Amino acid sequence: MEHKTRLSVNINKVALIRNSRGSNLPDLVKVAKDCELFGAEGITVHPRPDERHVKYSDVPALGPIVTTEFNIEGNPQHRPFMDLVLKHKPHQCTLVPDAQTTLTSDNGWDTVTHADYLKDIIAELHAENIRVSIFVNAYPKYIEGAKEVGADRIELYTGPYAEHYAQNPEVSIAPYIKAAEVANAVGVGINAGHDLNLENLRYFKDNIPGLLEVSIGHALISDALYFGLQNTIQMYLQRLT
């Protein structure tokens, strides 16, 4: 029986709207609960050092109410991020090599160059029974490197796929098919995220063997402005069936 690809909803953009007025509207905890009520199979947050969207103080409130899977993304080189994760113990921590000034995640780890560092970080997380995913570009050597440093999963950076999908889906998906084959061969799980949307998600899911989870935020929240949050989550789930 074919496995189901899980949908984790990234609620960063909801927090960004809240922060723009300095109030608690929209209420991030309520939105997270409602995302799960509407069918989401995970909640993702990516607190950055400048706290421009999800704040570090949101994590203690979100952790206990997420009943599906709580995924915290971020750069472990910012030590307060690691301290936050180790204290609140999400189901999964996704390691992303963002610079502090980065607008959005746009590149993955060089898991070969940073192997020793990543091994130490992953060991810290594993000691607290936290599953670890490493954000990587679709290059076989970095996927093999992720396995070598002890990662449980990779998260494929799908920005280039999304950028070129409309011009040529077959060409845009090709590196990701190869990456998935390598991941499956070495025994590391596959997540994916960045610019996946209602137009390109089904094709990606149908062509990536062993895709366990997608994390989607910007496109999903943007679509919710037109279709409503409940309908939008159901639309994304349909693309994953």
C-alpha cells in the first residue's frame, strides 16, 4: 500500500500579519488548532533571530496544543534557536542554514563541508528524541552527506523546481527524482518544501518516490485569502492523494 504524504502547514505568514499590528490578531494558537481541525497533518514554524514572524515566545504556547506533528525550522548556528528546540522538544527539527538577513530560505546545507558540526548538532537533538531533518539542495552528495552525519530525513529545497515548473515540468523535476532515488537508497526519509503550491504540488508528489511530508506556508496562506483556510487546506490535501 502506498504511503500518504503528510501536509505540514507553516504558519509564519499568519504570525507576520499578527505582528504588523502589535496585537494578538490573528491568534496564532487558534490558527494552529484550526489548521489541524481542517485536516493539516502537521504544524511548522520557523522562528528567525529578528522574530519578524513567529516569535520565540510563541513556541511554548504552540508546542502543547499541536496534536499532529510539531516541526520547528531554523539555523542551529544561532544558539538561542537550539536552546529553544532542546527545551520544548518538537517532534521534528529541520536544520536550515539561513543567514540572519535572509528574506526566505533559499539554499541548503553543504553537508560535506559542515559534516563535523552537523554531527554534533544532530547528536544533541537525538539525545532529546527529536527527529532531525536537514534542508538540502537536490544534489546526491549532500543527501549522502546528510545520511553520514546522522540525519533522519532531508528536506528538499524545491525553489528551483517551482521556478521552472511552468516552462518544463519534466526538466524541473528531474534532479529531484534523482535526489529521491539516492535518499531511498541510503535510507534517509524525504521531506520537501519551498514554493510548492496548488499548481505544482501534485506533479511533484506523483514523481517523488517515498515523499513523506511537505511543508507549505506562503502559498497556502495566500490561497486562503481567496478560498478560506479550511477549503484551502482541503485543496492541498487533495493534491497529495
